[in-house]
Amino acid sequence: MYDVIFIDAHGAETMLAQHLPDRAVAADLARRLAAERGAGRLVLPGSRKLENCVCVVPVVALRSAA
């Protein structure tokens, strides 16, 4: 699963979408939202310059306690 977040110029994060099951769908959504917000780019994992970006973040689903 994947989350899509926006990180503004001050480093504040805004959740844009949660638990999308498909990476391609998450990346497409991130591209569209980046263009709408004027971010204009996606950031690759490991980048240190994260301001004004829309990021796709892989998440691990937690198993429910049995």
C-alpha cells in the first residue's frame, strides 16, 4: 500500500491520500497533485531536499491482533 503526502516549504506534511493499493495509481495521483500545487516534481527516496514536493510513500499494513 502507498500514501501520497505533500511537504510544504516549511517541512509540514499534508496527507493527500492513504492506503492506495497500487503503486502506479499512487504515482499518477502524485503527479497530478504536484502539478495542481505547483510542486512540479516528485522526489525520489533518499532525497534530502523535500520541500514543496508530493511524495509517494510505501506503507506496511499492520496485522490485526489475533
